[in-house]
Amino acid sequence: MIEPLSTSDAPMIGRYRLRGVLGAGGMGRVVLATGPDGRFVAIKQIHSHLLDDREFRARFEREVAISARVSGAFTAAVVDFETKGETPWLASVFIAGVGLDKAVRELGPLPVPALRTLASGMASALHSIHSTGLVHRDLKPANVILAADGPRVIDFGIAQAVGTGAALTEVGAVVGSPAYMSPEQANSEPITSASDVFSLGSLLCMAATGTAPFAASSAPYTLFNIVHSEPRLEQVPAPLRDLIAGCLRKDPRARPTPAQILDYLGVLPVQAQPWPAPVHAEIAAQTQKLVALTSDPEATQIIPAPTPTAPPPVAVTAEKRRTGLRLGIAAATAVVIVGALTAVVLRGNDSGTSPQQTPQAIPTATLPGLDQLRGTDACTWVPRALGATLPTEVAAKASPDVSSWRWQATSSWGCDGNSGGARIAVEIGAALDGFASGQQVVNGYAIGRRGDDCAFAIEGGEQTARWGIIVDTFARTECGLADHVLERLTASLGELRPDTAAQKSLSSVDPCALVDNSAFAALGPAVARSAHACEWAGDSTVRITLSQPRRRASSMEEKVIDIGDGVLVDDLGSVMLGLNECRRVYQFRKVGETFREDVEVSVRNPNQREGQLCAIADPLVKQAVGRLPAR
């Protein structure tokens, strides 16, 4: 949103006329301006109180020098700058668009065609950036703009020339945004262009699922996951899963280059609107505002802020009290953390509805086991559990009649419903990576939450292997619908019944039972990562995952190999596969015209080559195939 200028702002910066304020941060602010040729530019300025700090001036000069070196179809080109004057500034081409973080937060994960456009555009941007000898080092959704014709990378504030070793902060400091750092950044090791590729993998995963692959409840835990944990990519659409997995390899040398990513994606079809319709609607609205700003060249350019008036007295409502409680709890929590004590923070109810929870609530109920969760038809259970209508206070943006909602299976164990401006997605038996544990209690069940979004999980499993039922309403502030769904689903867990049709699908199969555990004597015990993923970890890591991805293009489905005994598996040999991993994907069956059910066996060991690992994986695939349900 473009904010008005204050009365203290000068009308000009250099030869550029100011039009409004785009945003501000800790180091400076960004204003919208027009140049002599009428072109819109975004001008970045350092805050006045930092102008006497030589370190900040030097950092700004360095950013200007680096940004001026980068120009291309997928970055915001620098058009002018002033670094030596009293108030230094940097002007770049203004890009009308929506931040990737905002788009995913408000609209949910991007569809596959948009993800391909994003991946291709980002790879092109990195190819351009790296060709100048630079590494961006802070590639994250907030630094990506979805423009009308493709993505743009912005903000080179902490970019660095490869091999310079220039220190931006003290020795040992970690520079970047935690959730999107590479293992090298997290360990304060030398950075190469491969670091940006790892960040790209995390960014694409977030765009595809709504969650960064290593996100945790705190920055230290997030960094630990980046260095030591494998990403959970079960929710990533199959066409992008190999690409993202390749980008997220711990070894920088094993990651694909931007050029290899472009080769892998191939030539994409030309699309007039590559993003979801609401994104293009927002871009059009921005364009109209820009036109309005310059429609009257004689109009006063400085818009004074309105004089504040005293609001009328407002009664203190329960919602006001809850808001105060949230603020008080947040402040108290900061003090408690400093004192190394323990605190429990419960989220207030944004809608005014009141699920059964109290500040001292302790979970008293246990989620049914995975055997009971498997085979449940989510699109049968969820509408039935919600009842005939939604409460009036949570149905403002949707039809109150649940029967009019459109429900669509996203897999045998997931369901997505929408009506009007509301959406509900439920996944049964999912891994709870990225969900903070114990955020509240509803009907006796522990509820986790993902970040600040209205995405929750009815928790089950152990802390080392958490799984449960995910409820996501794709909202950020008004969680009334999510609260209602949680209350109704937790009250209906006793009604879960496996669907008879599930006995012929993978939804009812226990992946831990597909192979003999005696085969993993040298590894740890089987750990159920979700209802449909099992893992054995030791010197090698073996994982069996059951999934229902969308069917690939026919040209890709024809790339199969025979591993013996007539078992055909997908041949994933490409630049996306590492030398220290073997992955075999067996198609169990096709589901309609859209989906397929797959059994994936992955074997990883940093000290063994792909051929050695496939010699382990192939017998496991054949054993698993022999234990699948009869079709």
C-alpha cells in the first residue's frame, strides 16, 4: 500500500518527484517517485539517525555498488543513485506486483503452473546474479515480487561478491533470514552461489506448501533443522518434488546450478497471467493507483496526514480483553525467557467463538492411532462432522449451509472445501513439521499451530515423530472458522471409520509393514513419520513414503526401468538426483484422470554412491510391491 508523504518531506530527491511512501525498515525507508521521463522508481534512503554512522554509510554504498552490477529480466534494475551526499539514496525501477510471502499467506500455496513459472524465473534471476560474481545471500519470499509477467528478485542489501570474504558483521555472525538460509550460512562457513540454490529450494517449498521446509518454533531450532534434518516434502506437488529436493541437498556440490534448473524445467508455455487471478487483480489495482497519482500534474504532491480525533467511548468487550491478554502474555513470555523459566502461551480466539480451552488446560485426550486414521475418507468425515450449518459469526464470508460447500479430495487422506471467500483443507495422519506444539487445548486434545497463520493440527505421535490431523483455513488474523472446525472435528474423532474402498488403496497401508524390519538390523527401529511415511535411520537412512500425487505428463510416465521380477519403477536419473541417494518410485495404480498412488523407497548414505544404494533399494521395492493390496 502507498502511504502519503508527511509535511516534513521534501518534494524532490535529486531529479525525482516523490509520490508516496512504500515502506520502512530498521535501516531506512523506500519511497515512490517519478523521474523526468515519467517512469516510476522506488528510492531507498537511510534513516536520518544513521547518517553519521560510517558503518551504515559504507554498507549502503556497498549495496549500491552491488545492485548496479545486477540487471536482468528478473531483477529490479538500478536507474540512479547518490552515495556521497548528505542524504544518500538508491533508485530502482518500481515493479507493480505482490510479494510472494503475501500471496501465499493470503491465497494459499501456488498451483503447479505458477510454481513452474516461479522456479524458472528465479533460476533465470540467479543465473544473472551469479554471472556477475555475486551471491544474493537473502533469498526469501519477502524479497520476491510477483509481477504481471513473472517474478522479480529485490534487495541486495547483504549480497556479496564470491570469494571476497568481506565481513558484514562480526566474526561468526549468521547473516540472512533463518528459515531460508543454507547449511553453510547457518554454520558461518564460506558462501558460494550454491547457497542461493538451497535458499531457492526452501522458497519454492514454501510457495508450494505454505511452509518453509525447516521452519521451527525458534530461530535456533530452525538453524538446527537446516544443518541436520532432511526436508519433509510429502506435501510438495510431485512435478516439483525432485527439483526442490535437489536444491535442498546439504552438500553444496550436489545441488543443481541455475542453468541446470532451467534445463530441467524446459521451455514453459507462454501465459498471459502466470499467477492466480487475485494476484493479477491486485497488480491491476496498483497500476490504477499509480495512474491516479499522476493524473493531475498540478496537484499538491504532499498529502498531510489527517488530524487525529478522539474515538467515541467503546465498551470493553471480551475480544478487547483477549487482545490485552495476548499482549500481556507476549510481554510476560519475553521476561520469562530471559529468566530461563518456562511459560505456556495460549492463542486468543479471534472470532468470539469459544472452543473448550482455559489458560491452565492440560491435554486429556489422545488422538486415535495411525491404524485407525489410515483409510478414513476425509471428504466424508469432515462435512459430516461440521454439521448442517456454520455458526453465524464464522459464516460471514461463506455460505452457512455446509451442504453447499464444494469438497474435493486432494488425496485419499486429504480434503479441500471452499465456499465464497472461505476455504478449509484437512489432511489426516500428516507429519507436523513446522507446527509449534501445545499452543492450545480443544475438547481435551493438544493443538499445534504453524507460525501466525490460521493453520492448526490436532496432535498425535511423539515429539521425535509428530503426526496428526492438519486443519488449514488459509487465513492469518481471523481464525474463527478454524476454531469452529477444530471444535467440531475433535468432538467427532470417535466417529472415524475406515472407508471400505480404502482397503484397495494405499491409504490403509502401513508403510512400516511393507518390508521386514530384520533387514534394518544395523539401523534404528522403524519410526512412523506420518500415517504414510516410515523411516529407518543410522549410517544410512531408508524411507518408504506412500503418496497420491497428480499424474505426470505422459512423456515422463514412459521413463521407467525394470528392476527385476517384472517390477517397473520410475527412472529419476537426472540432474536433480544426488550421487549419494537412490530413489525408486513404483506406481501402484491410477486414480481417475488426475491422480496416481505411488510407493517411494529412498536410500541415502553420504559415504556410498548411487549404484550401491540402489542395490539396497531395489530388493526393498520388490518386497514392498509383494505386500500391497490386491487391485
